Amino acid sequence: MAVSGFDIDVPRWDQSTFMGRLKHFANITDWRTALLPDSRLDEAKALVESCRAGSVPPGTTEEQLLYAKKLYDSAFHPDTGDRMNLIGRMSFQVPGGMAITGGMLQFYRTVPAVVFWQWVNQSFNALVNYTNRNAASPITPNQIGVAYLTATSTALATAVGLNFYTKRAPPLVARWVPFAAVASANCVNIPMMRQQELLNGIAVTDENGNKLGHSKKAAVKGITQVVISRITMAAPGMIILPVIMQRLEKFKFMQALPWFRSLSLFLSLSFSSMAVSKLEPELRESILCHYGDSVQYVYFNKGL
């Protein structure tokens, strides 16, 4: 059915509920969108921009608009509108993360293998973190390099060190070393990659998207949530999977199909909110002065 006056930016699902947010992000992180050519993504962007301008092409259906918005959200940065690189998109996390997680869990017995897979993982994470950064807080190439080297060094030191100390431990303990390395590196990589937000604050808005100012406290909260979500995202595959794999490896079919050991889960949320009462005093006073008590919460893009 053709549509007119369609507001393409209205959330398809209720964003005030967990299930609504889950459906929204499951929709835009669909790994199948990573397989589409750039030309198809650009067409989707053009359709979204046309709809925003109030000039929907004749014959366009609501389903086509919703699908175009899905492609737009999956491939274009929410702050800049630029097309993101393929590997850094969250829609690439399932195939990319699955392959790397499988490598880390499978090749963990020797130091060279540990070093190689941790380097691959941190290179992948650095690209993802940069791609999904809050673009309102630019970061210099030097800061990117320092964040990358620091996170990689942390992951390698943790993995190699724990690998050494777990040689006499039960085999299952050694299988959990990659998760410890990933968790420690995330605690370093993400804050370092987004240090400008911590130093200068992050843009906060009211529920209608009107910019209210910048908040360092909101940046701390947002980045902390991202670190926790990244570690939680890795936990099912890197903690539970080794237990399952240790049991399955006793069967002959698993010994014949070592590639079957790769598995990963993904879930991440992008936007967050914060009570005005928890903001910096100067920003809180500014909001109260201009808006009174009408603004109780501010909203910001915490990144992915």
C-alpha cells in the first residue's frame, strides 16, 4: 500500500520497553544486511532522505520504507550519516565475531597462537569501536594508535600470563583464558578510544532531540554501559561454550569436525538516558534555567 506523510524516524517498536529495544536492535544488526552492495545501501539512504523531505516516490509502500530505514540504520553512522566500513558495522558482528571467537577458543594452547588471535581480536575491536564512536567527539590518529596499542598489550599480557599460570590447571580453566583477555582489553580499549568524550563530555538532548549541552557524567555512564555490554556479549560464547565443547570433544564426530567449535551470541543497545539531577551542576542549572522542570531526563548516543 502506498503511503504519504509517513514519519520514517518514529521507532517501529516501543523504545521504552526492553523487548521493544531488543526488536529494534535485532532488526538493524541483522547480519544479512552486511551482504548487500554499497549501491543498494545508497538507494536505501536516498529513499530515507526523500521521505524525511516529504517527497516519497509514487508507488512506494510502507514495507519498502521500513526496509530502507533498516538498511540505513544498519550501515550509516547515526551522527554523521556517512556509510560505515563493512567490518566495523554491528551487523558484521555475528559472522566476524563468530570466526574470531572460534579461533581464540580453538587455538589457545601455544603462545604464538594466543598472540596471533588476541592481536586479530583487538584489531577487530579497535575498528568496531572507532566505527561506532560518538562522532560528536572527534579523536586524533595519535589517540587511536595509543588506544589500539594499549588494548592489544593488555590482552596479550593477560592471555600469555594466564596461559602460563594455567598450564597445571584443569583443561577447562585454560579454555577461559581468552575471555579474561577479552574482558580486560575491553576495559582499556573502549575508554581509551573514546577519551575525548570523557575529557569534553557527550552531547545530551531532551526526549525530542533538542540539544541541551555536554556532560562528562553522561559520557562516563555511557562508556561504562558499553564496556559491560561488550563483556556480557562475549560471556555466553566464551564461558559456556568451552564447557559444552569439552564434553562434546569426547565424541568422535567432534574430533572429525573441529571447525564446528565456533559459536557466538550478540546483543547490544545504543542509546541511553540519565536523570537531570545526576548531571554536572552547571549543566543542570542551565537546563533548569531554560526549561524548568519540564525536562527530567536527558538522552545521548553511548555508541555500541
